[in-house]
Amino acid sequence: MVLRKPVMSHEGPKSTTPARLGLGPLLLLMAGLGYVPGGILLIVASWKPTAGPYLIGQQYPYGGPLETWQVSAGFAFAAFGVVFAGLCYAQSRHGSRLLWALLLLGFVLMWVPHSIVQAARQRTDGKR
């Protein structure tokens, strides 16, 4: 059995204490966390519990189809906020361009449906 000597890094031992966030990552982290209470507020305001039987397209545990969509969007906003804030923190520790790209992609994907709805609304408002 051959024992190898551990390879020492020139950077020294990795610190286990949290990194101090710069202003940019801190602001992005706070912005991401801002989605969490917004999502919770959407859930609480939209949730109208109903008794069964549940029928797809008519009756759901959260209420009608509109309330169910709003509750689902609330959970998505809350989850997005947590993941976005986590990626901001990870990016501040590692400085990876991949994490910046993931943050941008997540933000764009979160807002694409809303942008499409707004564009369609403006188009139909102009025809009235």
C-alpha cells in the first residue's frame, strides 16, 4: 500500500467562513429574495380552498382555474427568488461566468410569459 502525500495548494486552505458580498451581488441577492414575499402574497391572496370532487378545467384544490394558475405562479415566484438568491451568493464566492449566464437565463425565462401576455394585450388594445 502506497500512501501519497496530500498535494498542497498554492492558495492555502479554503476558508469555511462566508464570503463578504460585494455591492452588485448583494443587490442581486436582495432582488432575488424580493420575489419570495411576492410569491407568498400571490399564494395567500389567490388560494380559495374548495372541496372535491376535482375536475380538470373546472375545480381544483386551490379554487377555479384562474386561482389555481395564480397559486402555481406564486409558488414559481417564491422558488425562483430562492434559487436566484442562491446563485447570486454562489457567483460571489466563485466568480463564474457560467453562473452569471444562468442568472440571466433564469431571469429571462421567468419574464418571457409575462412579456408575451403584455405584448398581446397591447396589440389587442390598439385594435379596439
